[in-house]
Amino acid sequence: MADIEDLFAKDDYVALYNAAFGKKIKAVDLKGTDPIVRQIARNEGVDRYDHNAPAEVLLRERAKRVASLSDETLNAFEALFKRINETLA
């Protein structure tokens, strides 16, 4: 099962996570091919964390954060919206 977080390039999501929680983890420190939320939780030694906090950072700092998203992230969201639009046609 995929989550919305999986659309973000690892570096982009880690930046949101760090901003939300005042952390300084690095994407290269995350291990595994499972969803990023699991990789972060494992790295932090917790079962779960508040997934809403990184989303709140994105919403609160929308202009700054969207402008800094990588092409990888933007392309993933674009592909999702294209697939959604195809189902509406």
C-alpha cells in the first residue's frame, strides 16, 4: 500500500520531516526499500510518528516548500494527477 508521502523524493520528504520535528536526519541515513514513513520511524526508533506534522509544514510554508521540491517529486505528483484525470475523461 502506498501513501501520499511516497510521492516525495526521499530528500524532499526528509526536509519536511526535519522542519516539522526540529530534527536533522539525512536521507542517506535511511535504510530499506519500504515506505519512507517506515524508514524514518525505524531510524528514529519509534513505531509511528505524527504524519500530519510534515503535511502541516508544507501547508504553512507552501510557497517556500513547493518552490524547493525536486523534479522527481513534482513529476511524481504530475503523473498521479494525469492518471486521475484519465479516469474522469
